[in-house]
Amino acid sequence: MLALETIVAIGVGILFAALVAPLLRVPAPIVQVLAGVLLGFIPDLREVQLPSEAVLLLFLPAILFWESLNTSRREMRRYLRVIVINGTLLVVVTAFTTAWAVTASASAWTRRPTPALSRGCWMRSGSRTP
């Protein structure tokens, strides 16, 4: 399947799921995720690959623009503390989880422990630690 056909098919699927969601009285993202899972079981669609640049350039700006129009500034100000704390906490948790995963996979590949987490997540290959 060509990239343009894939992008158009994804857009039609998203639009269809958004139109069906109010009829089912379910939020649109849930219907879209379920539709994506169901489409994943079709053998011909398993081979479809969409470049990440297409998602970043086509779908993400549209989603962010729509949410910027529908987000209340009053609610953002009201929940600013929660948003900042959750954003900061999730970035830190993601960084440590990624460092742990890299350390675990490097240990499995080399059959020796790596000092990534104990040395501030610096991985030194072939050098001795002080």
C-alpha cells in the first residue's frame, strides 16, 4: 500500500470512529483504539508501515490544534500545579526506566554488569571506572 493511500485510509478510519462514538455513547479515542486493534487482525494490513515523520507532520499538529481550541484556560490555570508536577515526575520516571532498560539489555548482551545507574547513567565502553 502506498504511503498516501495509507494516510488517507487512517484519516477516514479516524473520522468514521469519531462519527460512530457519539452513537455508542463512548469517548472517540476508545472507539479509535478498538478500531485500530480490530484492523490489526486483518492480514493484509499487518505489513503496512507508516513513517514516524508522517505522524509528526500530519496527525499530531491536527490533534494539538483541536485541543488548543477546546481547552479551557480557566481549567488550565486551576490544574497548573498538577500538570507541572505530573509532567516533571513522568519525565524523571521515564528517564530512569529507560536507563534501567538500557542497563538490563546491555548486561544481557555482554554478560557482565554495567555501571550505568550507579554512575549517573553514563555508560563507558571498554574503560575502567574510577
